[in-house]
Amino acid sequence: MTNDSETLAQLKTAIVKAQTVGDIYAVIEDYTYQEFEQVYQKLTPNQQTRLEAIRDRDTHLQLIAIHQPSNLTTA
């Protein structure tokens, strides 16, 4: 069994390695909101900015995909 500091260290490692918003969500799924917030607040400003940029980039791409006209034709 891991202790709290090991758990939070594992969470931090996973967050820092995230490349997509899907990666971030996958990490969040395995931890409580409080654990995520505790680790997030301890990240450097650059690490926080990087996560926010990933979130913004991927959310923007998802919105573009949703609002693009479909290439499917109806018969």
C-alpha cells in the first residue's frame, strides 16, 4: 500500500507527462478532486500553464470538429 506522499508523487508524475486533455482526464479518474487540486497547486507556474494550454488546445479542436459541416451526403 502506498502512502499519501507516494500517491501524490505518482499523480504529479502522471500530470506532468500528460500530452492531451484525454491524458489529463484519464489521470484525474484515478484520484480524488482534492488530490488533484493539492498536486496542481504545487506545480510550477510553467507546469500549470502547460496543462492549461493542453486543455485549451484540445477543447478548441473538439469545438472545431463539432461545428464543421459533415462530409456525409444524404440519399
